[in-house]
Amino acid sequence: MQTLASQIQPLTRKSVSPPSSQIRIAYFIMIHHKPDVFKAMFEKIYTRDQFYLIHIDRKAKEEFTEEIQQYLIHFANVYILESINIVAGGFSVIQAELNAMEYLLNVTPEWDYFINLSGEDHPLKSQNIIRQFLTMNNGRNYLFYYDQKFYRPDTLKRIQNHFTELSHKISSLIYKRNFMEGVIPYIGGKWFIFTRETCSFLTNNKRVMDFEDYYLHTFLPAESFFQTVLMNTVFKDIIVNDDKRASIEKTFFNKNQYQTSFIESLKGSNQLFIRKVNSETSQNILNYIDKTYLLPLPYVDEIERELKRDDNNDKWS
């Protein structure tokens, strides 16, 4: 894999470092627009003793790329990954993430967790609280997963058909093929928190290459590749079925009721990030995030929650 990147030269900046006993995070952030939204998020997650790798989509406007590069000059431990062309629904998203893992593994041994973010994500808690949580749960991976055949049979065409990623779209020329022998397909979401050991496995294990070869020609592999790889290996025993993201849904009716319900859901959760924060986000939600940003995470029994989720899925299957 190609993982060439240009390191941005840092300027000195004072910062208070957390206790050395806390784990360190390597963040990988994929962006292509909305520079102000990205900057607001980045300054919330930045500390001098962690690591940050940024991918700017090759299709991004030249002025956007230049603005981000100039902005990041002022931060230490920030790197820019060589840009590739990201095609919605294609394997290029996975390729960028594998490139990022490999790059960060080679850059330094001084990180413990890899977290992927988009430019419109936002932390729900301070870095100190997020790191405390991962320190207490060190060794676990976090991502959503479901048995694809059992819970989402409507999506099996994504992996049973052969798709080809072109430069700007997925080819409409498809044909059926057999799925990987002896492998159970899983599906979930695009977002995850992986241990360093997991990233090393994903980028160095020869068996993973078989999954890459197959999922290279699937549709929306970003929602199923990592789930299928990890759930068909010994790593399945350390996965928590949760990506630690709250997600703001688009709503057209009863917006006030939705905001109230969403805030109530945040109060009882231990989510670490929130998806799709932008200029259109409800001020009530933003105010709640600001008010609770430094408050400890509530305790959540993750095993009990997974059992409840499985029960609910069984009811609808």
C-alpha cells in the first residue's frame, strides 16, 4: 500500500499534558469541505501528546486544501496523508483508513487507540474524559456490527454482486458471485475505535488481504469490511457492539420534540462523539453539549445493553 505523506512542521504551542498513565489516541480525520466546522472540532480534540493524521479528498477545492494545510502548521504531531480520490460507496474509504493505520503505526509506537472521524464530527466530552474511558477499557474495540444474513438480508446484494469502483462513481455493470467460503458476513457502521494491536493485524495479516480482494468489489464496504474481518477472527471476543457515536438525524416534523428526546438519550449514554454537527444543528443540542462537556460519563453496563439490543433485534427479525 502507498502511505507516503508530508509531515507538517509544527510551531511551539503551550499545552497541559494529561497524566502519562493515560492511553494516547491517534486520530484519523477525513475531510473535503466546511473548513470552519473541521477547525472547531480539531481544536476540541487536539493535545500535544497525541497524534493526528488528516486526509483531504483529492477532489477537494484547491483553496480548501491550502487553507487546511496552512491552518495545521500551527499544531505539533499533525500529519497529512497522501490524498486519494474518495468515491462514495466504494472501497477507497477503506483503503484510506488502512493506509492511515499503516502510516501511524510506522510514525510512532506511542499511541494505543486509532479513532476515525469525519470533518463534521464533534467530541461530546473532553479529551481527558475520553482518554480516561479508553484507559479503563483498554484492549476493547468499538464498532457496530450485525449478522448481515440474519438482521439485514435486504443488504446482501451489496456483497453478492460484483461492483467496480470507477474514478467518480460505482459502475452500473454488475454480476453475481459467491461469497467468501466459510465466512459469516457482518454489517454495521463506518465509525470505530480500534486498538493498536487491531490496526497492526488489519495491515499486516495475510488473511486480511483475502478480505480486501473480495470487498474491493462490493458496494458500501465501509459499513461491512471491518465488521466481517474482525468478527471472523479471534478479535470478535474484544469487540463492544457500539461505535461510541451519537448521531443527529434529519427530521422534518416535531423538531422540538426530537431535540428533547435526543438530549434525553444523551443523558443516559456514554457516547464519546456526535455525528453531523454543523451550522444547522439545534442550539438546544449545542448548549447541552457545552454544559456537559466536562462532566463525567454516566456508567453504562455495556454487556447488559448489548443483550437488550439483541432482544430488540430478535423481535423485529
